[in-house]
Amino acid sequence: MTKILNAFPGYECVNGKNIYRGVDVGRGGYVYAEPGIYTNVALLDVASMHPSSIIALNYFGEYTQHFKELLEARVAIKHGDYDTARKMMGGRLAPYLTDESRAKDLANATKTALNSCYGLTAANFENPMRDIRNKNNVIACRGALFMKTLQDEVQARGFTVLHIKTDSIKIANATPDIIQFVMEFGKKYSYTFEHEATYDRICIVNDAVYIAKYATAEACERMYGYAPGDNKKKGGQWTATGAQFAVPYVFKKLFSREPIEFDDMCVTNEVKGSAIYLDMNENLPDVATYEDELKKLRKNDANPERQAELIDLIEKGHDRQFVGRIGNFCPIKPGYGGGELVRDAKDPQGNVKYNSVTGASDYRWLESEFVRTLGKEDIIDRSYFNTLIDAVIYGSGKGKNRKPGISDFGDFERFVADEPYIVEETVIPDFPLDDDVPWDWPEGYDDYFNKR
């Protein structure tokens, strides 16, 4: 039987931080990114990372075997091996597999049960899954330590790891050998990797935002002799993760080149702990000077008579119409009756004030259903969306608040062109599976569970 490795030499929990190999791997999952443009990027994903960690740690003691059987049953159902699934867990799942067309529902149900068990292990309230010694979310910690270990091993073999997100790794210019290496490496720690997709090209701007184009299934067949599932379904298509690239208007205009529809010019806004209002003040007096004066008087708690006068004057410059905590809006050209999108709040003295909804300042808005019903698509202010497009291409903001765009990393026109994006001086490592780089397997088992 293969020994499952649970040792991560050098790991320390220092002042609540999980320090390993010189970095903080986090308390909920390891995240890493090298922003830039890359090609031939393999996305390898751990199947059921947290449940696999639970099993490797024998977290539930004598009950861990039951948990393992549930995980194995889910895998069998997911892969369509229904005959095996019907026999597992003492045949308990057989009654729910009489209609194989409903098997996906059962797979989802078992996934929910498995993930719920993990969630309860890290809960701060008493429950049967919780171990009071587990102050450091050991299950997520094990996965994070493994992913950092994997990153170092892949980089040691000359490959670029451009992104790690909890249970997945993206490797640029990935060869069949490095993909196989990752899968074998994962098995040593009880993790099963799946080659989920290969991207023909990708631009990643931070650890949570990227735009990528799937390689075609034919290209994958030439590279690997098979095509990952996502490439079979979405080969040649674009995919966006993160709001910067996923705004429908932006995504269609720059990447998928699909026709722009009315819904693509609608923006959903939601606030918490307050409400949204449309201030229909376009043709009302400008009262900004009065508002500044009132703010100063309130701050100094001065001249209550003047404050009362200012409040009356200010109200003449506003017509706030209540929307609610969430609404769907269209940006409207100036002069066509749009309102400022604001939310209510309170200043330090407890007085009600109104601030612009995030991302809505400098534009006027109407509820999208109103615009749709009246057929007023021609008054939608597309300059709002063009600003978002510019941010994707050229970046936005300044200094510490600057968000990079695709042009920060390469030629935008080349990146979105139909032709292959070729990175100059790309060096693909010559890495065979029997290379001389040591795997450095630790001999013992560190009891890192109790390091808090």
C-alpha cells in the first residue's frame, strides 16, 4: 500500500499565520499569481480537495471510512459507473439510481453532503463534525501546504506557475510530461488531479481576475492525444473570471464578438444595510454649495438655525425616488431625465446623508425596465461601457489603486486576434519524467495538526 504523505517540514503557525517555505499560505486556501500573458496554459484541478484531505488526515477517526465511501460513490456516479455506485455503501444509493437520467442530481446531493461536512469542521459552533483542537482549519491548511509544495516542484522543473487558487494550478507552456508529473505528485498526498482545460492564451491581471481563450479540441488532441472536457465543450471560446472582464457588454464587444443586446446594457446594483434611490435632480437647482456649508456646520455642531435653513434649501435640489436594496439600471445620456444613483447612510453625528452608489458616479441612470418598456434604448449612455472597455485594454486608476489592463502585459490587438498569440522567446523546458530533479519526499510524519 502506498504511504500517504502528511509531512510538510518547516511549516509553522506564527501569530495566526501559516508560514511555509517563506510565505503565508493563508487559512482558507493558498492563492498565488504571476500577472501577465501566457500561452498553452494547462488548468489542473484537484477533485474534491477538502474531502480528500479529511480522509488523508483520518479526521473523523473510525467514521472516516464512511465519509470515504460517500466520496468514492460520488466519483462513481460522476463518471457514469452506476453499477458500481449501486453496490457501494451497502447498496444505500441503489434506490436513487433507478432512473439514470437523474444521476446528476444524486451526484450534486452527495457533493453537498461532503462539502457540508468540511464546512462544519471549521465552524465556530458545536456540532458533531467539529474537533475543538482544530483551531487552525487543519483541512484547508493541508491543502494549502500541498499546493505550495507542488508549486515549488513544478517551478524547479523550469515551468511557469502563473496561478494557484486553492485547489487548482495553471501552468504555462505545459507539456504532457509536466501534466503527468503533477498527477503523480498529487497521488503521493492522496489528491487526484483532473486536466480540466487548456487555454490557448490567457491574460491574468491579479490573483482573481483573468480572461482566457480555450484551445480547440483538435489542438489538444495534437498536444496530448486527448482533449480535456472543457475544451471538448468550449474549444475556441473565451472565458472570463472576475468583474473586469466578465461585464457582458465588455466581454461581447472585445472577445466573443456577439451582438450587443438590451440586457447587456443593464447594470445590477445592490447595497447592504441601506437602500438605493434615484435622485431625479437633473432640472432642479444645484445645491452643492449649501450641502458643503451644512456639512461644516454639523461637524462643528454650530448655528442650528442656519442648519435648518440649509436643510430646506437643499431639499429643493433633490427628488429622491426609493428603489430598494437591489435594482437593475441603464446609464442615460445627459438631458434625458436620468437620475443620480445614490444610497443612504449616516454621518458621524447620526444625520442621514446620501452617497453615490459604487461605480455609478458621473453618470445618470433609469431603471432598466422603464427604459425597456418605453423603447428608449437610443438614450442609453454607451460612454459608461466604453470607459469599462478602456479599463480592460489600458488599465484604470493611479498609484496603489491602479488596475492593470491587457496592454500592460502585451499587444492587445494580437491578444484578441483570431491568429495564435505567440510570446517571443518562449522557452519550453525539456523535462522528462525520469529527470534528475529530486522529489525530496520527507521520511517522517510531522504532527502539524497540533501546531497552532
